[in-house]
Amino acid sequence: MLFVLLLAPAAFLLLFFYFPLGSVLVGGLTDRSGRFSLGIITSLLGDPYYLRIIGFTVWQAILSTLLSVLMGLPGAYLLARYDFRGKRLIQALTTVPFVLPSIIVVLGFVRFFGNNGILNRFLMSLLGLSEPPLRILYSLRAILLAHAFYNFPVVVRIVSSLWRRIHPSTEEAARSLGAHGLRLFWRVTLPQILPALLSAAALVFIFCLLSFAIVLVLGGGPRYTTLEVEVYRLAKVSLDLKTGSALALVGAVISLLFLYAYIKLQQRSSFAERMTEEVERPRLGSMLGSLRGVVYLLYLLFMALVILAPMITVVAYSFQLRSGWGQQAISLEWYRRILSGGPYLRAVANSLFFACMTMLLSLPLGTVLAYVGARSRFAGGRVVEAVMMLPIGISSIILGLGYLKAYQQLPWRIVGSWYAIVFAHTVIAYPFVIRVASATFRKIKSSLTEAASSLGAGPWRLFWYLELPLARSALITGAAFAFGISVGEINASLMLYNERLITIPVMVYRLIGSYNFIGACAMGSVLMLFCFLAFLIIDRAGGEVG
Amino acid sequence: MYKTRSNQLSRLLAAAVALAALFAAATVAATPVAETEAQLVIYAYDSFVAEWGPAPRIIPKFKDKYGVEVQVVSVGDAGQVLNRAILEKDNPKADIILGIDNNMLSRALEEDVLQSYRSSNLDAIPEQLIFDSTHAVTPFDYGYFAFVYDSEILENPPKSLEELTDPRFRKRIIVQDPRTSSPGLGFLLWTIAVYGEQYLEYWKRLQPNLLTITDGWDTAYGMFTSGEAPMVLSYTTSPAYHVEYEQTERYRALLFKEGNYLQIEGMGILKGAPHPEMARKFIDFILTEEFQSEIPLTNWMYPVNPDVATPDSFRFAPKPEGSLQLPAEEIRKNRDRWINAWVKQVSR
Amino acid sequence: MGLQIRGIEKIYPDFRLELDFQVRQGELLILLGPSGCGKTTTLRLIAGFIDSDSGTLAMDGHRIDTLAAHRRRIGIVFQDYALFPHLNVRDNIGFGLRMQRWSPGDSRRRIEELLHLVSLEGYAKRKVTRLSGGEQQRIALARALAPQPRLLLLDEPLSALDAKLRKGLRIEIRRIQRELGVTTLYVTHDQEEALVLGDRIAVMREGHIEQIDTPERVYNRPANLFVGTFLGQANLLPGRLVRRLGSSDGQMAAVETPVGTLRVRWPDEPVEAAMPDMPAPGQPAHSHHALPAVGREVTVFFRPEHCSVDPQESGKTCSSNRISGRVVRKEYLGSHQLVEVEAQGEHLTLDLAQQKPLSGDGTVTFSVDPSNICLFPGR
């Protein structure tokens, strides 16, 4: 039955992922005469220039992951142990940066953290300095910080999901035996949350490994080149598809390895979550009186602020109009322009449309694949699962290129049609659906499926009447992610769009390219609004990210 | 069967989604679609096609003149235009590619994607602007790379390339990566034109003054206007934009003692173009006053046609005395070597 | 006809399951044993969640081991209840009916019937996550019974509940099972439950059944030492069979033990006819009927409650089997008391019905009726 379920998704993926991907990557695996050869890859791995790039990529990813985990642990603790009003709101807000197109992230970051950014200007006026005190950007520091800020909510979500379910009794028992503080954490709590921690770390590692815009802009130059940036240069700009594909292949292999690790860890973590029940949690508000409560609150505010600040800056900047003599006035000018029709409104409508279609496609695709993966028992099933999540490890630039290359010979027009964009978005988004769905499927206690089975539910009906309804919250989460990812997708869209099919991120990109930063911020704010709404709905519907 | 509250919510959500989808689809469908077969297809870079760029003003003129459907496709930046053409080499879907500049010419010719056509209108164009003797590429506008600075922050700007390396400009300059940006490449070639093979030493001296090296002009300029650094590599025409639309003269372009580097943009007809006749007519058209007069205020470059006047704001777009240019053949031979050496130097 | 388990084998790296027994139509058979003995595995095998390596399963004459789990029409009650959290009580109970495509009207009626059966009328619309443990278990039972299964399996259904609830619920379960007459296999490690509920008890150890018999016989006539010591408490003495005697009441044997020579009466009850339940391999049939040979080493077995201190009160002339010893410890348990006695180096436990003033010097003499003593080969 599992096999039958796989047919349609496999066909789709073959046509719209593996085929275009192959047409590009084949360049990295063939020599000049077109025969299969590992020559390019081996010469790549022997070239100190590329080795340095790969080394730096891995190194910054490791550091970023460590930083994310360190930053995320306190947050996970808070979320696990306490309830507070606005928790859902904050969770929704802090997930938005994850799906935003890189250009907006970077815009906001520069505007807030830059040498002339809001933070520095504030500090300068506060402390009466003439030079900006915080020189964060254009360095490795910036890359690590940006990575940590945008990925630590992932750590918080994944770890708190498990931590929440750990019964305080183990800690209480340890306390009665004399353990407390760090020792308690190290010996009792940490081993229990370890599966979730490691799985979050694996995921964050992959994201940092493949990070692109942050490195490109905030790094400050060729010294801080990572795999993705180099692939971008090779593939998009110099059209050196041979080296570009070879490099992309190396990146894909590394991410596959970590995807595999992630899946295995997620399996363990979900199993641990399965075993335990939800526990009542005290309200944070009640803690405000104590010093601890204040510290917690400060942490929350600080984190929320730092993540949200760049976004808020972008939104704030959009309410302006550069009028005469370079003065800025508060104005809704751009929003009026957007709403009054024309290409801006079309971009908004298009983005919405594509996002909805992507959601409709990637949800069943991801769910079915997640189900097959979670229920498959054969050895090597985890490897197959990792392969199914492959698009996470493939640059969307390569995907876009693949679409261009693979389909140009076909008689019917695929590139330039709206479904090309939808398919590309779907391919990019469905692994995230798999991620949440498979975690949830794994958490379903086996006694439930056995009970249903004994009551006469065969494999299909098990799926339909039991497992699917139980995974409902995860599916909503997955849908919201798919929506958000589609709305914010830029790289593939840039390759596949035309005037009719323009999307918000592309429009933002164009506005920036013609000095229209306010306009870019305005469109970016609209995008953020959509993403935020989508994520708010998840948390409302009780979704979780696992 | 199970009517939980969150189930009702998800129904609402589904309904909302369906509604949004319908609305969006309707909007998409309602906007006029040029699905009818275009009789001329042009690949151009983004800012050319944008609604504030040249295309919306120029294309209708051509349409009216010849009564044809023209489709202008924006493909990214100029480099990507060429790349797209190369990608579609065997089965070209476009007739004209737009944005090949004098620095990219060698590559375009190497890849052999263009066919030659010498328009008779070229007679009116100054000799030194015709940068392709094979006429595969026909020039339509030009500009000079220059450092643009913020006069409100910088009181004593540099007057030469060499002065750029002065320690007082430490971390105050933004430039672009030559691999991904045409001004970036232009600047690199500029330094080579001035310093020859010693350009690497120059860059060594320059490096401490660089705040960052961005991948594209838009990022760099955005940082500049955000105040991250008071100097950015751009064009001599950039200040004119601010004068024209923001009524401010604070941004000024710098002319250097050694001269500024010249960029000439052109377009060419693709080999195997589906509509070669119409394409040739378009090439003729771009050299006419109708086309050229729109260039300054939409593309922010100088028109190649000397009979076309530039607007008043272009007072702030100074033309340098010495205009530098490296010969296409030399670029073709050494480009990769120069860039690789530069990358090595700058990555340290 | 019930459930026939013939020649079922399941081989694991460190464990081997071998089963061959039957559950009679309408009976409640208890599967009792220590943890790890394979009773849950047995259940899962029967349910169809794992496959056996060989052997057959048949229900009412039809083979079911070839059927997929969802076709076997077996009701299961799990230890953790396994109620579907996304469905309310009514839909939980009706799940099996839905699978069998019952009409809505029939379903509703049946669900009401079952709610009444488990004494939870009016619970239909409730959310299952809000119910107490006992209520959940009853719903789980109702759910399993709703589609009229031909076999009911219960996997330690009461172990998650507190003692008082357990006692109440097990009576309920018994009543319902009797009322419906459904063939039932009940797994537990709780001896009291086993003795109270079972029509028969199958005692399992390390993958095979040691004895399958009525509670009374399993308790009083255990097939071997393991069964004897697993259920209830036992006194064990090493001994040697020195003489066999005939008597008017059947065979007798004299066994020499450290505390003296004891007389043992060997029962000659007829063996159960009908479907013989084959004993575990390696053990001869009716071992407890074969008297060991003279001179053989044996283990003497008798229960603490079979010891009587006052011969007159026991109502039997018991001139034999008198054992004297020193009281080591006394445990008062309200309705009875446990007395630990040391005699000739052996420690024995007496379970005395009522408060018996023991002799002041801390010694006690008690006797055991010869028919209450069992002998097992070896030491």
C-alpha cells in the first residue's frame, strides 16, 4: 500500500525536481566529451580555493549552530516550563524571518544593525559618541549573529516541544538527591532533551550551511564566501555550470548526510515525546514578582526585539515618502500606490495565488511522503527519507536554472507559465511539510494504530480515519510553512517569472535596483504581513513544529 | 463527525484560502495578457523593463510605428541576459538581447550567440562609442563609472584613484564584486587600465578602506543611501536621479585625475532569432531620437546619439576629461586571470 | 470451538516462544507470568501484529493466522487504553462499527447498548481525554466489544489503575464477559487478578506455558516448582523419597527431610479428558501424578496456610507430619498472621487464620496434612 501511495508523488518529483536538477548537475559529473566522470569533482576537491570555501562554509555553520543552540536553550526552557500571554504571538512573529526573502532580511539588518543603523544611532545619541560603537556588520561576526537570530527560534520550537513533555518528577527526584543548578541540567535534563537538541542542531546546521543572502551581504566580500554563494556566482553569473554543479553536488552530499542524521534524531525525539504526557505549566506572569521572573522577561523581550527589530525597521521605513529637499515625511503613499492597482497589486495577487496553489500541492505531496517515510520499516528507509528531503540541500538557483535548461527543448511551454512557478515553489516547500508531518506521524502511539487495526481498519483506512486526523495540527503547520515559503521565494522565481507572473519578492528586488527603497520596504511589509498571518493561524490551530 | 472548535477554525481557514485563491486567480486572469504571438521578443535587464525604466515609454512608440506586438522579458541583470542567451543557444526564444556592454563584449562574441547587423543609423554615432567593429552589438547608451559620495558627511573627497587609498577613508568605501556586478568589473578594469599589472598592489592599499564588497550595485547603493558609508562605486549619472526626483544635491559624483572608466551599453540580434526582420528594424529604431530621448531620465545613462539633449538635472552628472577603456581583445585574453588574482588577493 | 493455537513458534535472538494450547469457547483464560515471559508477545501474535515462524491459529474452526490483523475480528483492550483522542466517546466506541459499515441507526443503538453495559450511559458526547482512568478503560472495553468480536484480548488492562479501582473494575469485566459469553484471553502479572477472574490460568515462563488448569488446581497442584512458587507463597524442603506405601486413601510416600520424615499422600484424580492441553515440552504428561522412584531426591512443597498449629481445630487426625521449630518473626496482618519458623536450619512460613497465642518459650509445633504436600523431582 505504501508503494501505491508513492506513485503519484514520485512521478511529480521525477518530472519537476529530479529531471531539471539532473539536467544541471549532470554538468558536474561529465567531462568535456560528455562521458560520466568524477574528474570535475576531484579537481574541485583538490583546488585549495574551493577547499577553503568548503572549509569556511562548514566552519561558520558549526559556529552558527552552536550559537543558535546556546541562544535557544533558555528560550526552550521558558517555553517548556511556563505559559504566558502572547506566547503564540511571539512564536508566530519569530518564525516569520525564516521564510522571508533574503533581500528583505538583509535590508532590515543593515538598516538596524548597520554602522548608520538605528541601533548605532540610538547608542550614539544616548552616549554622545561620534563614531558608531557597534561595528557588527561586514564580518564573520555578522554572519554568525544573523544566522543565530534567524535560526534559534527553530531550536526553541523543537527543543521545547520535547522538554515540555519531560515530567518534572525526574528533576524533583534528582533535586532531592542533592543535584541542582548546572549539575542538575547537565546530568538529568540534558540527556532527556538531547534527541530534540541534536535534531534541532542538525537542521540548523543545514540551514546555515546553505545560507546565501546573509553571507553574501553581511559578510562583506569574497573573504566570506560559502558554497551557496559560490554556486550562485558560478551558476547564475558566469554560467560555469560544470564547476557550479560540481560544487552544488558537494553541498548536496554534505546536507544529505546531515539530513540523514536529523531524521534519525527526529525519530528518537518523537519516540521520546510519544512516551510522555503533557504537564501543567505555571504562568510566567505569576513569576514577575521574583528576580527570576524579571530575568526571564528580559530575555524574552531582548530576543523578540532583536529578531523583530530588522523587520520593524523595514516596516517603519515604508511609511515614508521622500519629498522635496531630501526630507522624509510620514506617508502612506506607497501603500496607496500598491492598492491602486497596476503592477504592484498584480504582484501581490500573484504571490497570494502562487502561495495558495503551492500550499494545495505541497500539502498532499509532503504528507504522503512523510507517511511513507514514517511507516516504512525496511532498512535504508531513513536514507530514502533523507533523499526525499533533498530540495532543502539544493540551491533554488540551481533548481531555477534546471527548469530553464531542462524544459527548453520541450514543445509545450513550461517556463513562463504560472504552473512552472507553482511547481518550483512546491518542490522547495514540500520538505518542510515532510518535516512537521513525519514528526507527528512518528509520535502516534503504536497502541492507537493497533487498536484501530483490531477494529477492522486496513492500511488505507488507518491512514484516512486515524493517522491523518491525528496529524491535523502538523498539517496546518505544514500548510502555513508552504504558504510562507512560497510567498517569500525569490531565487527560482527570478528565473521563471515574466511581467504577468511577477511576485512580491521579485518586485522588491526590482524596486531596490532602481533606488526605490521605500517602495521595496512597503512591498516587503505586505509580504511580512501575509507570513505573519499565516503563522499566527498555525499557532492558533495548535500547530507545532517538530 | 467531530465538531471541535479548532476544526471549525480550520474550515474557516480553508474557506479563506479558497476565497483568496479565487480572488487572486481572478485578478491574474483579468489583467490583460499578451498571449497572442509576439512579433518581437527582447531580453533586457530588470531596470530596463521596470515601470520606471525605459521600456514602458519606448516600446509603445515602436509598437505604434510598426504595428507589432513586442514582448520585453526581464531576465535579471545584464550578465544574466547574456547567460540566458547562451543557455538558449540551440533554440533561441528571443530576437534581441539588450545590455551587452563593452566589458562583456568579448564573452558574447566568444559564445557566438549574436549575428551582425550594421544599421545605417550608426553613421550619426560618434566613432569611439561604436565598441564592436563586427556590429554584432549596437551601442545605445553610455556612462562613466564614478565614486559617488555624500557631501553632507564627507567634506574632503578624494580626487584620484590613488587618493582613495588614503587612510582617512578607512572603511568608508563600498564597492562591488567584479564577478557578479558590471560596475564591479568596470572598477577592476579601471584599476588595471591605470595601474597595469600592478593593480594588485593598488588593491592591497585600497582594501583597508573598503567597508564591504557587495555582490550587486543595488545592495551597494542601498547601503550608501542608508548611510553605511559615505562613498560608493556607481555612475556619474547617479546624482542626477536624486536631483530630479528628490530635489537634493547632496550626492555628488567624483571625477578622478586619472580619468573615469567608460561603459557603453549595446544590444544585438541573436543568431537564429525567430523574427530577424523586425529585429533589424528595432536596432535601427534605438539609434533614433525617439528612443534616445527617453534614455537619460529612465535609464540614467547618456544617449549615444549626440543630437539628443540631456535634461537639466544632468548638470550634476559630470563628464570626465579622460575616459578610460580597455580593448575588448585584451579583456578577453586576461579577464579570468585578472579576476582570479583579484579574488585571491581580496580573500586574504 | 474457541481459539486453537497449534505449534506456534516465534524465534528471537535471545528468546523462543513455543505455544500449543486452546482457549475454550466462552471461557476467560488468564495468561499469567513474570515480565518478559512472552505473554504480551503471545497476545500480539494472536492479534496479528507480529507473525509467527510456524504453526497455526484457528478461531471457531477457521484459520486466522493467514488473515491480516484488521480482518481477524478480534477485540483488544490495551494497557494504556489507546482511545482515539480526536474522537469523542461515541465515535470511539463506534469506530469498529464504522469500519464494518453499520448503518447509522444500528450503530447508535449498539453504542447505547454498550454504554449501558459498562454503566456509562450519557457519556456519548464526552471527550475521551477528560475521562478518568477507570472510565477510559471501560470505554476501551465497550469499543472492543462493539463490533461483536469472536475473541477478546486484554493486555494487562488494569495495571494502570489504583488498587481499589482495579478490584471494582475486574468484577465488572468478569460480569460483562460472562454476560456476553465472549471467548477471552486475559494477560496479567497480578496473581490475585488471575485467581479471581480466570476460568483457567495458563502460567507462562520464558516463552512457554508451564501449566494450564483451573485456578484451584494451579494453586493447590502446581505442575512444577516454578508454578508453585510463582503463585502464592510456598515452603520448600529438600528431601529424599525413602518409602512408598499403599493406603486406603491412595498412594502414600515417606520423605526424609531435615525437619523429619514427612508423609505425602499422592492423589489419583482422573486426568482431564476431552482436549488434553499438552504440557510444556521436556516435561512428562501428568507429572504430578507420577510418583518419583524410591531413593530419588525430591523437593517438598506445601503452602503456609496448610500448616495448622492446633491439630484438634484442623479436624483431621494428624499424627504425622509434626514439625517443631523456633519462632523467628511474626507479621500481624489483621485477618491472619504470618509466622516465620526456623527448624533444623530450614526457614518455614506459617499462615495462621486467627490470632493464636503461641507458647511462651517461642517454639511452635505445627503439622501439615499429607494431602496438602506436593513433591517435585530434584532439589
